[in-house]
Amino acid sequence: MATKTITLGLDAYERLLGQTPRRIEAAKPIFWWCPNLGNYIQSYPRIPLWERSILGKSRQRFKRKTPLTVCIAAICENGIILGASDRMLTSGDIEYEPAIPTIFQPIMKVMPMSSSIIAMTAGDAGTQAEILAQVFSTAHARIEKEPNVWLRVQDMVDVYIEAYNRIKLKAAVSRILSPLGLDEYGFIARQKEMADDFIKTITAEMVNFELPDTAAIFTGVDNRGAHIYCLYGNQATCCDSIGFAAIGIGARHAQSQFMLARHSRQSSLSETLLLIYSAKKRSEVAPGVGKETDMFTIGPRLGSFSWLHDYVENDRMQKVYEYVQEEESKIAEQSKAKVKEYVDEITARAMQRAQQTAPEANAGTPPPDGEAVQDDPEKS
């Protein structure tokens, strides 16, 4: 009796047979109609496709739970945006911070989509390069078509998500469907020929397929004001209300600085400049965050993107940061001394109270054995 199944080509079958002869021989036979080889019925074994070792499972790419590096963006007074990032690059299990001569622009972890919108990236550099190439191409085409219309930050976020989904689908088809001689259209069109378990298995694998971990920040100024969007994969979050965002393995360290400083969109420019620089430097305690720092600013006018190293000397900011660190260390030591003095006072009072209550406690203590205390009524 014929069984519905996916049609495997002879080359694929022979390849599978050569890889797993024992498991193939033990499998149950099915029947397959092969019009390309004449009108006959060919017996092929049933291959449990959820056992990926039979299909020659390809080597999985190296994945991290959290992308390395750190990228930070913040909005301050008058809708001015400040951003900072390190230069750490990651691709698979490779991570390093390239040496960039000062005559060149910073590396493209901070990529201008236009003179008003910036993309900051974390995660797999190869995947991000492929996505941002499509985003930049779309942005450039829109600017050429309508040069007098400013791009919206949200539109660029949508373009990024669309590019991410296209690349994810392409990779999933290459990894899951192509070895079976299928593409996304063939898998849908030929489901009448397939077993239900096969359809469920392949559908689940397609849905659950993941690209290497990626994260991005899109920030900029458009006709609606200053905006910050944070993306993990194809999931976007608008951060306009809190006024800051951070991605990468150093994100928690940076975010904590902004929360402790009670940052808002109305914070002053000078305060935010020190805060974002300090957040970047303090995030360097996280493994995988580079020591170099690139900073930029956008706003409040449209088309006002600029690298801060053209105006702000990192050495001078570093000196200010070190001064803050020294003062904080002095205050911390003074605070420790005051707390120790207070603890000593508490301890001294507790010991004095214990000495005063000791005689009263001894008065009610039974005397040692052999000493007369009171006549026993029963003996008298």
C-alpha cells in the first residue's frame, strides 16, 4: 500500500544510504513514483526526518546567549542624541578589537543610514553586515527618489526587520529544505505528497530556526523628534519614553548607570555626555567589551549627525572620568570609616548593656551543688 511521503532524488537517497547503511536497511519500505526514470515503482525506505543525523545534520554555527560589545544611545535636552560604542567585533567564535588609525573614521559598528539616522550593532558581524547592507541600500534608494523627504526612524526599523526576516528565511531554506530538494514554495505546494509527521517536523524546524544572535539600536531625528529603538533579532522596542538604550554584554552595566542617575529626556547635555561616557567605561568590566570608545551626536536639527571626536577629546573626557572615580573612592573610604565608627559605638553599647545585666542574671542562678539554699518542706 502506497504511503504519502516527500520525494527524495536518487542522489540524495544514495548519499543517505552511504552515510547510514545500517539504519537505512532497518527502515520500513515505502513506494515512490518516479516519472523521470520511467513508469515503474521504486522501493525506498522510510527515513524519520526528525532524526537529523540521518539527513546529515550540518554543523551548527557558534552561538552566544548575549552578544559581546556595548552600544549606548541617550536623548537629552532639546532633543539632542548622544551615542557611544566600543570597537569589539565578533563573528562566530572570533572576537577582537581592530586597531584603527586616527586618520580613518571609526569602524562601522556605528553606521549612518542618513545624516539624521544611525544604526548601532552588536552580535555576529557577518549577519549584521548582510542585514545593514540591505537597509542602507533601501535608505539610499528612498533618498534618491525623494531627496526633500526626510527618512523616519521607525521606517528604517521596519526595513531592518524585513531584511532580517528575508535573510532568516533564506538561511532556513538552505539549511532545512534545500537538502530535501525543496524550497519554501515547493514545501507548501507539495504537502499533499507528504506525511503529516514530516510536515509538522519541517514546519517546526522552519519556525524555530534562528540566526546567530544579533542586536541593534536605531536612533536619530526626524520630523517627529528624537527617537531610539532597540532591536533583538526581529523584535523592536521603542525607548523614546525612558530616553536611553543599550545593547551587548555590557548593556546591564550601562543601563544601571542611567537608572542610578535618574536620567530623563530633559537632562542637560553636559550631564548626559559625562553619563554616557561613564556608562561605557564602567561597562568595560564585562567580558567582551572593548576599551576603545567612539562617540557621536545627532540633533536637534535634521541632518546634524557628527562624530564627537571632531569636537570632544577622549583624553580630556578620560581625565574627567578618572577625577570622578577618585572622588567617589575618597567618599567611599570616608563613608566606610563613618560606618565603622558607628558600628564600634553600637558594639560598645551592647557590651556595656550586657555587663550591666550580668549581676541580675547571676542573682537568679541556682547555687552550686552542696550549698544549702532552703529547707525542704517535706523533710521538715
